[in-house]
Amino acid sequence: MTVKKSICHTVFFLLALVTLVPVASAQKYPEKNIRLVVAFPTGAPYVLALMIADRLREPLGQSIVPDFKSGAGGNVASEIVAKTPPDGYTLLLTSPSIAISPSLYSKLGYDTFRDFVPITLLATVPNVMVVHPSVPAKSLNELIKLAKAKPGTLNFGSGGLGSGSQLGSELFKTQSKINILHVPYKGAAIAMNAMLSGEVDMVTSTVPATIPLVNAGRIRALAVMANERVATLPKVPTAAEAGMPELVVITWYGLFAPTGTKPEIITRLHEEFAKMMRLPEVKAKLANVELDANTSASPAEFAKFVRAEHDKWARVIKEAGIPVQQQ
């Protein structure tokens, strides 16, 4: 063999090795347990975290260990993950807060679009607009007419400034061009109790939190803020049916990794999580807690979704004049 041929063969061999490195890396990953930092310790995130830990142990060959880090509306968990090595062994399970917080806080310990790689959407739950039975409106259109007839007399409760319950009602307020007053509380459950007592007229809340109260006649559901009706509230129309197709308020939960995580690891994680969420038994278990399994077709699609959520709620925050908060 000539020297020239020998060099060519060597170069070809090295190029082949380089090409195979990502494949080998993806096949070997994970080689140890994965830490799943969960932004909220109760409700849907808790259910999802336990399901993930149980279902993905076998296909990944390693354990996913939930680490619940609540605080500052999900920002504590996000900051923790943003500062971890991008090796695929620390992931973030969070809510729309990661898309909303940049418009609400003057200083964050992370940058949503610089510090994270979106992996996939996992599950969604629609919101519903509910009123106290003393409010005479029986539909969304009747509520709008009532608010326009008596501007500034109706009010809505929320879980606090910038909370999802406030933003949902603010979106309704701006789209319908009505004047209703905001009454913030220290948590969505407190706001719901305030409405039950007649202290406030209406609240935007997730479907699971309202079903028992609607069925008991303690509150009245006017509209599901989603594209389709909810099976557990079959008689409640969607906002679109009331002529407000853009009144969509969905609470979602998704998975993120620190920026710099290898693309092949992101792809592997997306595939495994998507496969898990397609299982009939997983869908059924989530349906029992009013969650819809709803994964993204690709990490890129989820990234586009997160950006759209950010832009949407940034506009609502600006239009509502919600003041920028300190951490």
C-alpha cells in the first residue's frame, strides 16, 4: 500500500469514527439516574412526575428521580436547572410560568430562550370561566352584556398578580372590551373560596378545580376556554361557540433541558417521553385527573409553541397594565 493510500484510509477511518460518535453517545445515554426538577409539588406536576419516574425506568435503563423545588411561581426550579451542566442528567418539568415570567419580572436568574432547550409538551388542561350563582348571566354573551350595562361593578378573583387565573380573565376582559375589576388573592384556591362566599363574581380556573363545585350547583360554568368541549362538563359550551374563538386559556406542562445539551440526547428524550404519553393506560390515568396527554411532534414544534405562549401573554400583560414584579 502506498503512503498516499494509507493516509486516505486513515482519514476515512477517522471521519467514520466522528460520524459514529453521536450515535454511540445516544445509545449509551443515560448511564446514571436523571434528576427531574419539578416546579410545583402538587396537582398535575406531581402526578406527571410520579408517572414519569414509574414508566420510564425500564425504557431508559435508569431511574428518573423527581426533585420538587417550588417557589416564586416556578422560577426557583427554572433557575436551578438553568445553572446545571447540560449533560442530559438534569431536566425541568414546569408550566406556562416559564413563558410568562419574562414579562412579569424585572430580574430573573435565567433566560427562558437562552438557557433552555424545549424537549416536549407533555399534558394540557383547559380553563373554564365560572361565576357565583348570584350573577344573573347564564352564558358568556350575557356576562358581557351585563358588564357593559354596569361598567366597573362586576369583579373577578385571581391567585395573584400575573397568575394564570388573572391572565385568563384579563384576556377575556380585553377581547370583550368590558370594564371589570380585579381582586387578587394569595393563591387560586383562596380566590375560588372568595367566589364561593360571594366576595367576587367570577374566576378563571382549571377544569379539575371546578367540576365538583359545578356539579354541586355551587358555581356556574359559562364557557370552556378551549377549542373543544370537556367530556366532564358536556353542557358547557366553548368560548368559540360564544363567538370568541381566540379566548383560549390552556394550562400546560412541558419538559426542558439546559442549553448545550446534545441534540441526540434531546431527540432520545423526546422519543421516549412521546412514546410513554401515547400509551393507552397513561392517557387513561391522566384523564382521571382531567389531564390530556398532548405531546409535541418534535422539540422544534414545542419551542415554537413556547415562543407563541410567551408572545401571547406578554401582550395580555401589557394591555392589562400589570406592573412588573420584583423577585
